[in-house]
Amino acid sequence: SLSLTEVTVFIKRLRRKTDLSNMAKTMRTVLNSNSKVTVLRSDLHAVIDQGFLDVPGNLFQKKFRNPEEPQNDIELKCLNDLISLLAPSTDIRVLLNCMSSNLQAFVIQPSRSKEEFRTLASDFHLRWNFLLSAVSKAMTLSYADSFG
């Protein structure tokens, strides 16, 4: 019989695949629309370039960024790379390959051991989620057209 752990892991994987499938369908709808892609790019650039992310307590503040922590820039670089590829009819695989290349360069290659990989991967995951939450919040607060 299956252990509870195996069942739980299976269910989590299934949920992730379902979430990814739904996200891919949504992205295809956006990428197939010239106007939606243009508005989304514009809103994302506004959020990043005009400092909407510079809110108190934000790891990504430009003014108070700690030069000792260059990893803060890794997530912004990944996001900017994705934004630069956003164009009508962009294949989702192009975006996934971009993210995969950046993860290879910033997380996988610099890892010299399993423990270091776990730490780098965990830190990246936390900061990436934080950045996406900050972008989402900033787009909501600025009533960005693309956010709906």
C-alpha cells in the first residue's frame, strides 16, 4: 500500500501540473493578442522603471539596496529578461527557456554542493515570489490596465 507521504507528493505534483496547464492557457490568450501584450509590457516597465516597487520594507528598493547583496538583482534580471521577450505570438517555450537559462546561470552552476544548491534555490524561490507579489501589488495599486 502507498504511504501517506507518497500520496501527498503525488497530489502536489498533480496540482502543480494543473496550475502550469492553466497558466499556459492564460498566457497563450495574452500572447496571441497584440494589444494585451503591448499593455502588459508597458505596465510592467512602468512598475519597475518608475519605482513603484520602492515601498518601505521591499527587498527590491533601488535607493536602499545593499551592495553586499547582489542577489537582489538576479530576480529583477530574470523578470526583465522575460519582459524583453514578451511580444505578440511569443511561444511560451521561449519564456520557459529564458527562465531555465537564468536558473542554470544563477542557481545551478554556482552551486558546489547539494546543500549550497538547496540554499541558493530556496533563496531564489523566496525572492522570486516576493518580487512577483510586489509587482502584482504595485500593478493593483497603480490600477494598471493589464492587471485584470
